[in-house]
Amino acid sequence: MTKSAGQENCVCLSGEPYAQCCGRFHSGAAEAATAEQLMRSRYSAFVRLDADYLLRTWHPDTAPATLELDRGMGWRRLDILSTSGGGPFDSAGTVEFKAHYRHDGVRGVLHEVSRFVREDGRWYYVDGDVRA
């Protein structure tokens, strides 16, 4: 049995179908209600090579003018380690995560503490500190 488009599980590993999870944010049908939702949807956008969504959700003060994604990067798994703030009534928050990947046959892990702000009811990625 095959799943219809959008019914496959979301790559952010929420356990929800893509269409009900990050897909609704990518399509513009909904906005992330928390910093963690935005973090998960941005990870999914990296997996799906959706540079437009990444730029749309990057704070204008820190966003690059353009974004070229590496098609050779194979994102494998997202682990949310902790969150601070970033709830539906907060104006700022952080999300610590590990994103596991494979690039040119080599496995790696991106460990980052990302900062988010909410302005005019929308969450934006500001920047992050990469951890060793």
C-alpha cells in the first residue's frame, strides 16, 4: 500500500504526516505557532531543498540575500535536545538540536542552539551557535 502525496511521515520526525506537519507551513497555509515548530519546518525545508521557505522564515536583519542549498547533503535525522521560551505567547526563544547528515559518504552531526524571535505574530530564525 502506498501513501498519497503529503501523507508520508514528515522528515522532522514529529510522527505526523507531512501535509499536517511542516507541509502546511511550507505551502503558506499556516504559520508556525512556536519556535520549535519553525525549527522543525526549517529542517524539513533543508531536506526538501526549499530555499524560498528558508529565506521567508529568516529574520530580515540576519538573512542572506540568496541561499544555495547543497544537493549533495543528505539530512537523515533531527533530534530536538531542548527549548527555552519560544511558546505561542513568547517573543523570543531558543531551540537546541542535532541534525544528522551524510555528505560525500561521510556522516556528520550539526549541533546548534538556534535563536528565534516572534514579530507581528510570526516566528523568524535569527541565528545560531554551532556546538562542538
